[in-house]
Amino acid sequence: MSKIRLVIGGARSGKSSLAEQHAKASNLPVTYIATAQAFDDEMQQRIAQHQADRPEHWRLIESPLLLAKAITSAISESNACEQGSCILVDCLTLWLSNSLCKPCAETHNTTDVNLAYWQQEKQQLLSLLKSLQQQASTESRTIEIILVSNEVGHGIVPMGELSRQFVDQAGWLHQALASVADEVEFVMAGLPLTLKSATKSCSQDIQDIDTKGKL
């Protein structure tokens, strides 16, 4: 069977810690896919902290781009393990930023927003996740995928094209992933709120209340 979990939250909300707890609780071999790039000292320190927090025996794949390919590779390399595998991706918004800022091959311009490349990356990931869901009933091993992402849509509309595109694309990505995921959790102040579960989602709760005439 396959299980897809999306964990979203603001900066320092505890989303990464929660995702790592889920990975440990899966009791499966874990592959950690890191999307960060250390362009400055501060980011190097952040990466070092993440490395120190997670178990040393977890397999690491560094993939700032080509995320679908990295997940596919992790699944392929886990085929020898009969029990399956858990793949933890942290985080999607860095992958989004890396994709939007990738220099355009045609113009070699490093200042343009590379929407074409981002849409390609996004569709490849969504296609992979949907394929895994379709294969869930025939898959004998357990494949658990945990996706971590920053919720950036709660502030004011930012200035600048890149910033606005980043916020817009992150929101659309979260909506698309939430529709595919089995479980979605929002984390604030270290506390998780379940937005969607395998049995019932918040939208279903609202519909249930509405049908009873209580809204």
C-alpha cells in the first residue's frame, strides 16, 4: 500500500519535527530527501541543525531540483526491502524557490521567474504521486511519503513579481497535493491540526454540519 502525508506550517512551527516523528513511527527504512542549498553561512547552520536532529542511519538524498526523479530513485533502491520504505521530503517550498529561480535555458537570464520549469517539476511530482495512489491496491510493500512545506499565504500580498509568484505557486501546490494526499496536517506552535485524514476531512465535517441546518 502507499500512503501520502502532507505536513504544512509556518517557520519554526514544528512541522519538520512532526514529520520526523511520523517517519520514525512508520518503522520503515527512511530516506530523507533534502532540497536546501547552502548559499550562505546562515543556511549552512540551518542545514547542520537539521542533520544533527535526524537519525544518522537515515539515507540522505540531496535534491534541490528534480524532486520526482529523486523520489522515484528512493523507491527503486528500496525494492530490495520487503517491508517497504518511508520517504521524507523537507521541504517543498525550497524546491519551489529553486525551480522558480533556475536560469532559463533559452535566455540564460538569472533574474526572470522560470515558471515553465516550475510547472514541469510540479506536474512530474503530481503525476508520480497519483500513480502511486493508483498502484496502492496492488502494491504488497508499504511506501509512505511525507512531504513538508511552509505555509506562506497568511501574510499580506508581497511586493515584487518573484515574491508574489512564490506565494501564489505555493498555495496552488498545497491545494493540488492536499487533493492527492491521504492525510494533511497543519502545525502551529508545535501543535498539529488534522485537516484531512484517511477517514474524514474537515470539509466533510462542514458538510455534515450544513446538512443538519446548523450553519
